[in-house]
Amino acid sequence: MARVLLLTYHLPTPDEPGAGRPWGEATLFRDLGHEVTVVTSGTQYLTGKTTRKNKKGLWSEESFDNIRIIKTYAPQGYRKSMVRRITNYIVFSSLSFAWAIRHNFDFIFMGTDPLFLVPFGFILSRIKRTKLVLDERDLFPETAVALGSLKPGYLTHFISIWHRFVCKKADWIVAATPGIMEMLLEKGIPAHKMMVLPNAFPPKDLNGKTLEIAPIQNGAGKNFTVLYAGGMGLANELMTVLKAAQILQTANLPIKFIFVGEGERKLEYSSYCKKNALLNCQFLSVLPRSQMSALLEQADVCVHSLKADPFWRCALSSKIFDYLASGRPIIFAGIGDISELLQKSGGGISVPPEDPSTLASAIQRLYSEPDIRIEMGKKAKLYMEEHFSIKSQMERLAKVFST
């Protein structure tokens, strides 16, 4: 049994909204028989609100499902401005280091987002002489450049050099997608110290409770529901989906679009719907992951959309695995790893990014051809069960602790 320290900025537990990867990794560590301690931010990364039961002091300790969780103090409302965001990241990173330096572990498993955490984690591993595992969920500075948060220049060049240095010094690198691993190989990182651990941690229905989807008022009977569940920030391009919804509303089809999540662009999207009188679009607040599976089962089709920037070829969003596990057919507006996964699984189709007309046509096709839709859903669920079971995820991750 190894003592594992998981450093991760966000850790949505099943009763909270958000990405399932960090919690999924923590439970895999536990199920592999290791002693797990997670140090995470006390501010929920989607809602911006504190999740600390004990709000006093710089650190508080909790336990959830037999996993020890240390939550650091962090300012609330970090999404309100870039200054607040950076401040939040720095506070979390420095407090994580200050807590961990006083404890001993055999492995440090560290998410590379936010960027500020990486120097602290690297220094910690050297001081404590602990094996370092990098969890490459995003690539920096490439992701920041693609999002427009950083411009190419001396700073991004320095960050790239630093990132390559830490990767070469790490004992293992766990990449979230094949595309990320390919980009790391291009940076000269040895293949023998890397592995791919997909974001395949679908939500489990713990209580069966969810919101009911209200029909659109068009007198056409039961609606055909297209669901998007995930972030509404800078990476995902939901304007493409909204414009497709506009095309289908004009065609007077009983197709309703449900958007579940939060993010910097949510207000922009809802404002677009009001301005253009899109009555077939509904926005819901984020839901705990324990309620997501029940909501997904109400959808006829699940959708995802990314920008046309070539960088996003390496994206393999956790929502895609959630969709597959629910047995819903998927329509993806984009290229790269997600398109290849849908083609292999037979669980969905891809259309070009930022092309609302083609997306609308794909949705209308699945609306008109229920047999194809049902077959895609069956293939999606079967592929998920055969290739991304919890057992297969554990087997992948076990390699990290066997050396």
C-alpha cells in the first residue's frame, strides 16, 4: 500500500456539479488499496462558493466515502475577473504546498491545472524525495493561447520550457487524451513514462432525482430533446448549437435544446436566445453528478461543440464519456480525438466545427430516423462498457504504482 497525495484544484464529489476525473482518480487510488489524501480548493470551481464545512483557518479536513480531503482557504467568486482567478490559484497552490510539506507521502499525483500549482508540486517532490506523477488534463501554455488568455511571446516560451523540464523530471505522466500524449511526444517526452487515462468517469445515479424537462409550447406533442451538459466557458462553442436551434425553430420542428452548466459565456448565450426569440432553448443550473445520469436518460440526442482552432483536436471531454455511458447518440461539432472515438464506437456522428447549418441537418436526421438513433445509443453504451469500465481504468492506473 502506498501513501498517495492528490493535488487537484477542483474535486467535485458525487453530490456536487463538475468534472468527474479528479474524484474518479481518487476512488481508483482507494480501490487499488492505497492510502489517499486529497488537497483541493475550498471554493467550488463552477459555483465559486465555499464548500468547506469548517470555514475557520487556512485548512480544514473532511472525509467523503473513505477518502481524506484537505480543503484550503480560497477567495470566493473567482470567475468574476482574471485578477480574482489568478489570486485564487496562487492562494490554493501556496497553501497546498504549506500543508503538504509537513506530511510524508510515497507518490504525489498532481493535476497540471492551474499552472501555478506545478512549481509548488515539483519543489515539494524534490524536498520530500517523493515520486511525482503529472496528470496532464490540459497542456500549457498551448491551452491558454488557444483560449486567448495568453499571447505567444517570451512568457509563453518560458512556460513551455519550464513545462518540458518538469515533464522530463516527473516519474510518470498521465495524459487525458491520445492527442495530449502525441503533443508531449513532440516535445521530446519519453513514451515509456507516459500513459493515457481517459476522462471516462461517468456519473452514478445515487438518488434518481432530477429536473423534469418542460415541453416547448408549439402544440406538436412530445418534444425531441437535444441535451448539452457541461461548461459554458471559453473552450466550448455553444453559439454553433444555438444557431442550429434557430434554424430548426424556423423549420417549426418540435425539437428542444437543454443546456446544463455554468461558465463565463452563459449570459452571452441566454442573451442571444432572448434577442432572437429562441423559444426552443432552455438553460438549467449545474446539477450534482449524482443527478446527471437521470437527466441524460431524458435526452434523445446529446451534443457537444468546440471551436475550429486546430488545438482542440486533442480534446476528449468527460461529457462525451458521460453521454456514451447513458446510451445516448452523440452529435459532435468538431474534429480530432472526439471524432475518432465516435467513429470507432459507432455511438455518434461528427460535423465540421462552427457550422450551424450542417449541425442542424444532423440533428434533423436523427430526429427523422429513430432506428438509426436507437442503434447509435446501443453502440455507445456497449463501447463504453467494453473499453472504459472501472476495471480497465484501474488496470491502466495500476501501472503508475508498480514502478
